[in-house]
Amino acid sequence: MKTSVCSAASGVFVLLASGSAAAQVEVAQLETVLVEGRRAEPAEPADTPATAVRIDAETLAQTTNLINTEDALKYLPSLLVRKRFIGDTNAPVATRTTGINASARSLIFADGLLLSTLVNNNNGNGSPHWFLVPPGAIDHIDVLYGPYSAAYAGNSYGAVVDITTREPEQFEGQIKLNGAYQRFDQYGTDDAYPAYEFSASVGDRRGALSWRVGLNHLVSDSQPVIYQTIAQSTTAPADGEPVITGAFADRNRVDAPIQVLGAGNLTRTQQDSLSTRLVYSLTPALKLAYNGAIWINDATTRPDSYLSLADGSEYRGETAGSNGRVNIGGFSYAASALAPLFTNGLLEQQRLTQALTLSYGDPTWDWSVSVSDFQYLKDEQRVSAPSFGSNGYQASAGRIADAGDTGWRTADARIGWRPNGAHALGAGLHADQYELGSPVFDTREWASGARGAIFSDSRGKTRTLAAWLQDQWRFAPQWTATVGGRYERWKAFDGFNRNRSGSGGTFTYFDVDQPTVDRSGFSPKATVAWQTTPALELKASVGRALRFPTVGELYQNVATGTTFTQANPDLAPEDVLAAELSAHWQRGDNDLRATVFQETVKDLLVSQNAQIGPSQTFTTSFVQNLDKTRQRGVELVAARQNALITGLELNASATYVDAEILRNDTYVAPANTPDARSVGQRTPFVPKWRFTAMAVYRPDDRWALTLAGRHSTRQYATVDNSDVRADTYMGFDGYTVIDTRVSVQLDAHWQLAAGIDNLNNERYFLFHPFTQRTAFAEASYRF
């Protein structure tokens, strides 16, 4: 199946390139290259020198099973959103050269409001807040590749995703109902997981005021998000140890034998959001805009043990022999090691975001001033401990993690000046401040008990001040150069960590006030574009980017089982040098782009594991700078309208990346593999190949029938590439996924659609098990 899709994608490229060309199409702007399913248009902002793609709401409605906003990126070149299930709040973007655990290496905006959570760089509490933009509010999305615009911070070196929402011109509204149904079968889990979403929006323009209000309600049940595993024992059982059945023998990602004991974090989430956008035209050229959104999430997580006692009852570590051990598959295991695997959880989250922008625009001048505020009104996670008292499992003790002191604020001022047809100058100032607060408390009753003694605390702040300048110069009729630079001054301060030792209510606390750190740097950018013919544009770009550490990378301490993530306040910023050459040919119904790129990163921030000292029995995980990596490759994108027959549209993309670690002086080989090395190995989380392919047939203006595919080769998660097995829990597997959709516009108001994601029911892991075959049904009414 995987090979056939790759061959199909290659065939699509041949077909797209071989068709006869119609009339030549003049490229309206040299500064931006776009390739999309429909006719390409210049992306906004127009002075962006980056290669870019665009997808619009009409195309999404016809071709994509869209239930969460991030689904809109599903088939765009070189992108992967790590969405584990419908309603997943931890869904970062992977790009050409950045992985799914690197959320701070891309920037996500909606109407200029930052959705990226730059308090961390991971696929957890650093994931973007997609859910603040209802899918029905999307007008179009632009994706800009690479750090080639001075207008964006160094976090843009993966990509910039710029979402533009609808701005009504008259009274309008939409009511939409989505439903999904997944059947999941793996190990001891065989169950169905439904989801439904209701959304409504209404807007109008009256005189100088336009407004839009949207409401979204989502309820979803996930498949297992994790599996509970334990290393295969080599100890023979003793007499009297209870025999436990139901475990599945398998191997982990380093190909060592394990037992799979159950599933975990089966998540039921209920999310509600209310969003609004108001635009008031003070004059025809001067506008005041307000964006606001509130989002509420209530989620529960539960385990599912595959283990059974002799009488058939479920087992979670409650019972053991006189020696505290049990017999699983003819080997002995400590019951105390099994019980901590099966925990329940509750999560309550509330977010409030607001932004205000004053902007002016005329043919010669434009400027804007904007401020935004992002608040965690509530973020409380409760997790049970494995205790089995007289009141049963539900009455166990536990811990409470409170991230309610987390949030950020931004401010931007921009100005543009076009004195003549030769120059377009832009300049701006930027300021932001991010704050992390994440104390963890004991509680006697995990689900509703009061907070007890503090277990740990991590706090800190970062602040960035920046200024940028950029000039777009058309120095000849067919030549344009864009030259700019960005200066940034970054500071990390108020870092604090508290950790404790001791038990039984007698604790010793270790408090550390972390040092203040200042960094600064200048990032030059340059692009030259040559319109060789009306149909062909050649472009060369080079740019430096500085990606400063997030407050979470600097200060957050987390204990997960026997692994302790240690704060590191001395991290250096990632220093990126990126370059690309691209050729874009657009003629008639044909659209082709080829891009060759290279990216060298000094001081790449990665998390590594080590045992410090010969007597240490636990693993310490810490973020540190990896000296140097290089990622280089080629991206091919193609589209053709009316391919073979009228109404058939074909799109495809292929991305190849050679990613290598060039230097890593701080690498420590594991004790059991002292000859392991990281230099010369593949950069973690960057696959060698990615493909997308889509065929859309529109027999008339009402119907659209879509068949689409996504393919990726395997990834490595470790710097020494020791995770040699990918098709297992915690592995990063290659996959081929086929999707379908049929949509019909019944009349001016009603649209119906149905589809299936993962039609071929591919079972694959990206650390977590991903969704299997899922059916969708959708009905929407516009007025």
C-alpha cells in the first residue's frame, strides 16, 4: 500500500508536467510564490519574500474532512500536524526541517493574533491554540516557508501559518453539524470512538461597522493515547504468586522485549468556544479591529487494563503474592511496578484571548499598531495515584498540577511606504513577554480533594524586544530584490524551581532562584527574484534566524515515572542559516514549483537522557544545545486543472530531506551501548520522504468528489538513532493514509458532505497510536 501511493504520487507529477499548456498567465507579484489546489494567487502580506501556499474555505469545504481547524493543513506540502484524535489540544506543526516535538519553530497567527504557545517547545504545553479559531470562521490560510522575512521572529524558520477569518459584507450566518465515528482495534482494545461538533456563526456589516460572532461545541472520545508497558522480566515466578493473564508480548522501539498490559489516557473531551471579530472604519482608510475568544475544555482520561485475575476480574496491581509479586506469562513481576501504570485524570482549562489593532492604508502608506493578551483563566490537571483502599480505586490520593499563572502579551507597530514603483519599504517594532507558572500539589482525594503539600514548582518569564526593516526593490522590469534585517534583544528572568524530598509528611524543599540571562542578535535576510518569462519565475533566498529558548525549556522541571526532566537556564539560542532556490512555472492549467533548500542549525535545542554517576538508578532528561545539524533537500509541488477530462483537478507534492547531525560534543552514550554515537546520524523527527496527492473531480458546480493520500517514511526520535524499531508504541513509523470525501451543494443554502479518513485502515505510531478508519458526515446551512 505504501509503495503504491508513492508510485501514484510520482505518476501524478508526470501527468501534470506532460499536459498541453493554455494561454500564458502573467505573475502579478514577484515577491511570493503560491501553489494551491485552485488557481494560485499572491499571498498576503504582499511584501513577504518566502515561498508560500494558500488554501481557501471553498476548497476546504469541498475536499477536506474538516472538524478541527488544524485539519486545514492536512494536504499542504511538507507539513504534518500531530493530531492524535479529534479534539486533541496538543497538535504542533512539523515542517520540511522541523519535527512534531518542536512547536516553537513555527508561528501560527489568526487575523494577526498569535496562536503559537511559545511558553515551551514541545508537543504538550507548547502546542498551538488552534481551537480558538472555529473551522467555519476560516476565509483562507497562507503558509510561508522559511525565515526569509524580517517581519517575523526567528521562530518562523519552520513556517508561518497565517489564518484569515471571514469579514462579512452583508448579513450572513452558518449552522453546521459534524459527526465522526472511528473503529479502533489494537492489542486488547476493540471499540468505537464517536465525536460530534456543532457550530454556528452570524455576522453583518452596517455602515462603518462589521462584526462576526461564532460558537463552537465539540464532544469527542479518543482511542488509546498511550499503552501501559513494562520490560520483559527474566525472573521465574515463585510458588503462590497470582497468575495474571491478558498481557501482549511485543518489542519496544529499541527492539527489547516488553509486555503490553493495557491502554491509557482514553480521553473524553468537551470543548466550547465563543469568538468575535469587530471592525470599525473610522475613515475609509483607518480601521479599528477587535478580536476576542474564550475557550473552555473539560476532559477526563481513563485507563483500560488488559490484565485479568483467575476469576476473570480486571487487574490493576491490587493483588500480589506474599512476596509482593505476580506471575505474568510465566515470569515474575512486582505488583508495585504495575499499579502506577493505571491512573485516571481530570483536566479543566479556560482560555481568554483578546487583540486590538488600529490600521491605516492607502496606495502610498500603510501602518498598524496592535496589542494582544492571552490568559490562562484556569488550567488544572488532576491525576490519581494507585491506591486501593476501602473506597476503591476512585478514592485514591493523587496530584494536582496548576498552570493557571501561564500567559503572554504581545505588541507590534508596523509601517509601510511605497514612494514609487521601484521601492516598497517596511519597518516595525515588536515586544512580547511570556510567563510560566506550574506548581504541583499533593491531594488526599484526586478527583475533588483540596490541595495539600506542594510537590514541585517551576516559574519564569522571558521578554523579547525587536526592530526590523525591509526593502523590496524592483531594480529592473523583471528583477526584484528584497533585503532586510531583524534585531532582537531577549531576556529570561524570575526563574524559580522548587523540588522536594522526603515522605510521610516530612519534606525537605530545595529552592533555586535561577540567574537572569540576556541575549541579542541581528538576523539579515535577502531574496532575489527573476521573472524570466511571463510563466517562469526563479528565486534565491538566504536568511539567518535566532530562535531563543522558551521559558519552559529554561525553567520547567517535570517528574514522569523514573525520568526527571531538569531545568537548564543556561541554554543558548538556536542559530539558523537557511537558503533556498526555487523555480515556479505557471501556464494555463498547469502549475509547477521546484525548491532546493538547505538549513544549518547551530545550538539546536534537544532533550537528551543520561544517568549521572555510576550509582544513580533514575534517568535525568535535560534540554541542551546540540552543536550543529544540517538539513537539505528538495520540494516538488504540482497542480493541474482539467487533467485528462474537464473538471478533474490533480495536486501532488514530494519532499526529500537529508538531515544529519554534524557535531554533538555533549552526547553521552548509554551504559549498555558504549559505542553508540550521534554524529553522522539522522536529525531526530525529520523523515526522509513526504508525499501528498489529491484528485478532485467536479462534474458540475454542485458536486466535488475527492480522493487524497498522505505518505511519510519513518523518523528517529533519538540523536543516536537507537530507536531501530518504528512500528511499536513510542516508535515513529512510516505511514500511508488514504482519505475520501464527497460534497454536494444542494442549493444556495444547504451543503452536505461525507467522507472517510484512513480508508485503508493504516495502523501506525508517531510515539502514540494514531487514529484508524474514521467516517465523517456533515451538514451545513448558510443564510
